[in-house]
Amino acid sequence: MFKQSQILNFLKNIPRRIIRMIIGILPPYPLIEGQLNAKERGPEGAFYILLDTSDVIEVDSFTWDTLIIGEPIRIRCTRENKAVYIIRLDH
């Protein structure tokens, strides 16, 4: 089973993980603009879009289904590259 030291190390890391999660969702949110190059699904079931700027952004399943490859978009996302909102651009 687990040794006492392993359990203590795990418990010590919990506050660090919580702080990292909170910092990851706080502003400022970067703004990324580009053309949608691809849509992919991760092994854990997450949905991703890839832009021509080499950015990989995590989105929800509805957004993933709605977006069309090749369309220009502007995305505001968290530091962990999770989409906050997406705007389709007219060109």
C-alpha cells in the first residue's frame, strides 16, 4: 500500500494544485486570431481546435461541432488554452 511519506507528500501538493488551477482561470485572457486548420479529439475525450498560428485550444463539444475548418476566428482563452469565447470573423 502507500507509505506514510507518500500520503504526506500527496497532501502537501494539494494546495499547490488548487493555486495553479485558480491562477489558470484568472485574467488576463490572451486574444488569438487565426484560421481554423483542424479539429481533433484528445485521448481523454477533450475537444481541440488547431489554428494556423500553431495554437491548440480546448473547446466544448458543441463549439467543436459548429466550427468549420478554414474559417477565420478570434478566440479569447485562459492561460491553459481553454476557450472563453470565439468570434467568427468576416474576410
